Amino acid sequence: MKAVILVGGLGTRLRPLTCNTPKPMIPLLNQPFIEWMLQRLHDEGVSEVILAVQYLADRFRTTLGDGSQFNLKLHIVEEPEPRGTAGAVKNIEQLLDGPTFVLNGDVMTDLNLQEMLAFHHDKRSKVTIALTAVDDPTQFGLVEMNGDQRVQRFLEKPRMEEVTTNLINAGTYIIEPEVFRYVPPNQFYMFERGLFPVLLQTGDPMYGFPSRAYWTDIGKPQTYIDVHHDILIGKVRYGFRGTQIADRVWSEGEVTIHPSAQIVGPVVLGAGSMIGRGCRIIGPTVLGPRCQIGADCNLEGGILWEGSQLGEGVTLRHSVVGRNSSIGANSLIAEGAIIGDECILGPENRLERGIRLWPGTLLGERAISF
């Protein structure tokens, strides 16, 4: 079985975290998300994966190689220009020889792919679309089905009085290669607004596969923070590296923890991390490798990428600090603030309410305070 992962997006919604890192390679619990996707596909019976890449392709090649570390055959195919979701798969259709999983590279789900494949074969479907229920259907494109689960209509962001279902396209498909005859070559072309509506017109069988599996789009700052929390509290099945060293506290290698520090899980500590005197770390929190937490810091619901440093007395709540950034003493980083890679903040800065700092930003003492 083969799978295509669409990883061509620029990750603009997640900037500044994606300025230096492709969105599918941002870390979840200190592991690039794409690595988890590849391991999951292997566990679901997939033996060959094609990555359709457009942005920072060399990062994928350097990190993933030929896929042998995941017991997969991996192709990394770079698009000459953005081709859209269907256009990206059209670009590699010569590699497809049977029903193929197609997955968005920014969707976190523990959907049972073997059950979806059995459904696809049972219905003799040409395209099967994974569906998930949402609380507010007006914010999404809805997928209407008949009683046999055959797709009847797509409804884009309807008004509440127009809502007939709460099921949306969950970004995982099984597609028979023959339907790509409808996709024009060398053009930008989408599944959602191109191929799928065409299939409704041609009458090719297209079915929806509703699931209660965990599902979220990791491509926005708040959902990126939320998915860490969901993993750590056990809301989604996700195997992560590390040895449990205390109640719901995992270490990924040697760490240094001052005896007076208080850690309340769930917390993941990257290898080489150092936690200073009087620190209080409340989960769900993740420290990347080689993070240094100064004395009397307070962390709750924070995510620190590798090499980050917090000075004495820093408070970090429900925010993200990028690679090799340094936060000055007695600063406050809270309420969804995002600090990019290699930023240097002087003491007593106060960043709240979703503020974002681009990589390499330098702030003096009390440069931002409210």
C-alpha cells in the first residue's frame, strides 16, 4: 500500500515557527511531526510513501533520508511551483499503481486507516473521504451523504440555517489513480474545489467515511499548543520517546533538576535540560533538548524548543518559545505568545495575547510591557 503526504504549504498561519522549519517538521513532543506520520503509516500497513514537497525540500531530505529508518520506501518529490492538493498528486501519479492514501501534512489524527480501506473496497469507491464532526459547522466545508454514505454535495461555510450536517472533510483520502484523468497536468488544482465536484458531475462513486477518531489541524498557533496538551493528557494515541522518572514526568535523556524544583506532570524533559532552584513546572509542558530554566521560573502549559533559555524568575504560560531563544529575567510570556527561533529578550519584558516575534528579534530591557 502506498501513501502520499501533501507537505507543500508555506505554513503561513503558524509563522514565526515555520520561518525556518517546514510545518510538517515542527516538533511535537520533541519529535518532528512528519516522523510520527511516517511511523503511523508503517504501523497501518503502508510500505511506500511519497512526500509532495514545495517549501524547504532539503530539510525533508536531510532529516528523513530514504525512509529506511521507518521501514518504508520514501520518495521526496519537489514541485516546480505550487500545484494545489490535487495538482501535487497529479505531479507524481506515475508512482501510483493502486488505491492510495492521500493525507494532508498538517492534520493530527489517529484514524484507523485499515478500517477506512476496508470500507473503500466494500463500497467499490473511487474516492473515499474521511469525515469528522465539528461543533460549529459554519466555519468549515460540509460533506453531505445519502443513507449509503455516498457523497451527494459539498457545502462551503454555510449559514446556520443552511446546515444539514456537522461532518467535514478531515483531510485523509483513499483515491484510485484513474480519477486523476480529470486533473489537468502542470496546473494548480484542488481536491476540494476541483476534482471532488467534478466527480459528483461524472457520477464516479465517492463515499464519506465518518469517524470519531481524534482530529485537529496543527497549522495554527493555538491548535499547535492544544495538541501537545491533548497528547500529554491521553486524549490522542501518540507514542513518544522518554523514560518516566516521576508521576507523569518523562525524560528523554540525562537531565539536571535542582532538588527544590517542583514538577507536576504531565511534563516531558528533553535530553540535556537543566532546571534551576525553586522552579515550578506544571504540565502539560514540554522542554526541548538542552533547555535551561533559571531559578524561580514558573512554567505552565508551555512549549520550549531545543536550546531555549529562561532567565531567573521568568513566567511562561500557554506559549511557545522557538529554538535557541533567550528570555531575560523576570519576563512574562503568556496567553498564546509565540517567540521565534534565536530571539533575545532583555529582562522584564511582558508578551501576552498572542503576540508573535519573528526569528532573530532582539528586545532590550522592558521593551514591551503593559
